[in-house]
Amino acid sequence: MKKSTIFIALAGLLFIACGKGQEFHYTEIIHPSSNTRSIVLWADQTRDSLVFASSDSWTLTSSDPSWCSFDPEDAKFENKYNNAMITQKILLTFTPNTTGKLRSAVLRIDGGESANAAYYAQVPYLGITHPSRLVSMDLRIDSLVTLTAPASAELDSVEFEVFSNWTLTAVDGSWVTPQKTSGKAGVYKVFLDLKQNTVSQERRDTLLLTSNGITDSIPVLQQKFIIVSE
């Protein structure tokens, strides 16, 4: 069972809030944030969790278990204690998003006299933070800003967070070369070795970052060499 449970007795508070013989029903989602009850996942992300506290017995369902699922043993829980909140941490499993589209799933907690829901959205791209990414408000349209270097530049960098083993390669590679081309899950800043551009034309290349079967293209441009006449 992939669920952790914390028992919290509410003796004094609940007896004050509820008269003798009255029942107390309350469920609170802790993660994702109780403010939004939602979270955005990167395309290669395959693990996260749902954390909530409830005074009731409950059942849990996913609106799209084809990509957002949990251990079947975590689908229901019987709270045998009176006047007690029990905090649960449900481990979630996601498949990498290779659809090329944004997808979402709702995790619904049914218990007592009400239902609560948490929302998980998975974008179709990797967690590249430099160069920056232009994303529409609904997360459906995105594009990476071209990494632009002056003609005289010999060093630049890309930054990203990945959730599995990764590779980084240049399509052409004749003038831009990553100093690190592979690694494990984590947060990275990879420096790029550049050759100075000595011609009067700008040049372009593309870096390919791959993680968990997802490949993102990072456009790179080096400005043309300009001769300054005296």
C-alpha cells in the first residue's frame, strides 16, 4: 500500500464545536495547495502526491486513470475513530506526456456529506527555464525564446529540470557544443562552448533535450560578425 496515515485527535475542539451526539464532517486538501487545489506537471514527470485530512470515511477516484493513477488499495478508507481527523498521503503515478497536448485529471474525494477535488494538469513539454518559455494562459500554446549570443561569444548556457535520465545534443554541432551531454534526474545549468562567428551572416543550430521519451528543441542563434570601419 502506497499510503501514509497520520491520526490527529480533535477531542477538545470538536466537543466545543459540536454538541453532544452531533457528527463532525470535514475534509481539507493540503497538497496541491489548499488555495488552488491544482498543480502543473512537466511532460516527463511521473510521480507526485495527494495529501488531505478528513474526519470521514472516503473513496478516491481519478477522472483519467489512463495517465494519472494510484494504488488500488488507496481507493478507499474507513475512518473508525470519532471526532478525529486523519491525514493521508496518496502517492500518484503519471505516464510521460507524449501526446503533444495539455491533459488534465481530477482526483475526487467522496466522504461524509461532501466531495472535494484536486486538479492535475500535465503539459507536453520539459521543464526548461533558460531560455525562457512563452506560454499562453491556458498552457496549451508554448514556444521557447531563441537563445541568442553575440558573434564574439564563446560561452552560454541552458537551464532545466528533468525527472529521468536525459541527453542534450546539438543538431549541427559545428559551432555550439554542450559541456555536459547526459545525466540523471535533477536541476541543471549546462554551459555551452561556442566558436566565435567570423563571417557576416548569423548562424543557427538546435539543441535537443530528451527526458523520459520527451524531446524539446532549444533554438540557438549566434549573431553575425560586424566590421566596424574607422
